Amino acid sequence: QVQPVESGGGLAQAGGSLRLSCVASGEIFRNNVMGWYRQVPGKQREWVAIVTSGGYKSYVESVKGRFTISRDNVKNTVYLQMNSLKSEDTGVYYCNSPEGVRSDTWGQGTQVTVSS
């Protein structure tokens, strides 16, 4: 399985916005739930948001109303629009499918740093 490729991270000020993108192979993306996860040094990787192939979305409580997950089923791409960023959003962001999570197979991630 080829790992997804994340991009779009960077440095943002608190209150600012970033848009993350993740391109996955058709094998991973097709008919699959896709999720965004983040990891802070010293802490376990945590789930942030998921989107099903049919467009159902769910978010961890801490990002509700600020982050929006979406997907383009033609481009095999999933996005994470992050608004009203907070310092606690800092971390490395990854996207993955349930199979990738179960097999602990991850891409390189993209670093998000929010300065207060």
C-alpha cells in the first residue's frame, strides 16, 4: 500500500487559517473513509476529522466549528480547512484510511505550527 502524501502545512498566527491536502492512491481512497490525524511530540497521535465516501463528516470536539474536512473523489484528495487556529492545533498532521491506521502505515505528514 502506497502511503498518502500530505501537504499544505506551515506557520500561521493564532486566528489564522491553513488548508491541508492529502493525495492518496485510488486503492486507498476509493469507497473508503478518510481521516485526518495529528501528533504532538510526547503525545499519542489523535484523530481530528473523518469523511466518508458519501460525504458524512465527523470532528473531534476541539475543532468543531473551526475545521472543515472535504474530499474530491475524482482527484483522490482529501482536504482539511483549518480556521481560527489556536496554538494547541500545532502538530504534525497526517491523513489515512482505516486500513492504514490498523496497519500503522503512515505518510510523512505535514507540520502545522501556530504562533500565539
